[in-house]
Amino acid sequence: MEQREKDRAAQEQPGEHRTTITFLGTSGAIPEVGGESPTFLINGRYLVDTGWTAVANLRNRGIEPLELEYVFFTHFHHDHYMALPSLLYYWLMRGKPLRELKIVGPAEDLELIVKRAISFLHPERYYGKDDVPTLIPLLPGDGYEEAAFRLETCATVHPVQGLCYRFMDRRSGKTFTFTGDTAYHPPIAEHARGSALLVHESALGPVAADPANNAYMHAGAIDAGRIAEAAGVAKLLLVHALSSRAESCVAAAKDVFRGEVEWPADGQTYVL
Ligand SMILES: Nc1ccn([C@@H]2O[C@H](COP(=O)(O)O)[C@@H](O)[C@H]2O)c(=O)n1
């Protein structure tokens, strides 16, 4: 069954909508061969970061990129947004108005990055200049809501402005939280409290970060486990390193977190 059909099947059980999270990648900043930096799809409609190759990743899994309603950016480091121009290109080539794509992201960089992505596509020559995505810039602490979901954000700790999102699915009543890139930051535990699941980066591997030696401001799996334990979530999903580190990261997080810990496989879908 293609991914889109699986998502629909999960979401269309009689009388109940199920929240789905499908992972497209979990690699580090330079993806391993065949891999992708951390990106995932919520409910088959909301893409979290684009990675390098979102269009191909979605289509390879039978998911139509024209059906995206939102892209939520955690922050604007290249490994998290490089595929934005190709996603916009795909929409333009297929004749879908860009204004129908809503892009949520950190206020500090959102407009600049989207403008540059459009400028890279040379709209003066190929497309109408006025067709641009609908931007929803958020500052840490801001919220956003629409009929299907509610978002609450808090700050991450990284060299650029980043958002940790708490996503509440109004149709299922389920809540989960995802960090993007961040150093160990205890307020994230407060933000995630009561979530069914936490997605947390562990780019530094199966360790706790040394704050005096963490210039790129990332977390280790022990940091992620401590956040999950303090938040009291049921499950922790670790991302953002080579898959060869997955097993040791999961084991390290389990030493400090009593809930379930997994490293998602590319293409894996979690149903809340
Ligand atoms: N020499 C560098 C180092 C980093 N960057 C930017 O950071 C991103 C990777 O950092 P992570 O936080 O994901 O580890 C990379 O994609 C660049 O955006 C850089 O440009 N040059």
C-alpha cells in the first residue's frame, strides 16, 4: 500500500481521526547516502522542514507534494530548508498557486529565506511575481491555530532563531512536540509536558553535551532523554545523526528516560 493510502487508512477509521507522523529522514547535517536530514510529515499534509530533497522523498513514497497545506520550519539552517526552491518549483510547474501553500517559521529569517527561494526561481522570466506562499512568521512563545490544529512554540537554543513546536491535533485530541536543532534546554520539557511523544535531536551522539564545548549548540541523546523524562512524555524519538549511531543513542537515552525510545526509520509512520 502506498504511504498516502496508509495515512488515509489510519486517519479514516470509523468515527476517529488518527494523527500520523511519517519520517522522511533523520540524518545529520550532511545526509548519509540515500538519507535525508530530519524531515517528517504530519497527517500527510504538514511537512516539517524540507531537508535537501523533499519533493523526491515525498513522491518516492506515493505522497503528492501538491497536497501539502503547510510547511513548518524549525529554523533556517541549510540542511533544514535546502529543498524549498524545488518544492516551490514543483508547485509552479504543476500550475498550483503558491499562495495556497502556508509556510510557518521563525520570524527572524522566514521572509528573507522564502523571498530568496523565489528569487532563485527567476520569477521575472518564468512566473508571475505576485504568486508567493502565505507566510506565518512566529516568534518563540507565539501560537497559531486553525480548524484542524493548534501550534504553540517555545525557543530552542541554536546559533539561529529556532522554534520548538507543540502540535495539537484538534480532530484526534492528540498532542506531540518536536524540537528542531537545539542544545539542552530545560524549558523545552515544560513546553512538551503532557505530549504523547517528543521528537528531539541528538546530533552529538550517545552523550550529554558539554556546555563549554558546544559551539554549534546541539544536544546529545542523554540531554534528549533528560528532557523527555522531565516532560513526562510516553515516547521519545531521536533524530539528526548517522544511522550507525542510532542504537547507541537509543541506549543512552534509555538510561535517563523511563518511557519508550526509538530512532525512526526513513518511511516509518507513527500513529498517535
Ligand atoms: N561551517 C559551517 C557550519 C555550519 N553552517 C550552517 O549550519 C548548518 C549545519 O549546522 P547544524 O546546526 O545542522 O549542525 C549548515 O547546514 C549550515 O546552515 C555553515 O553554513 N557553515
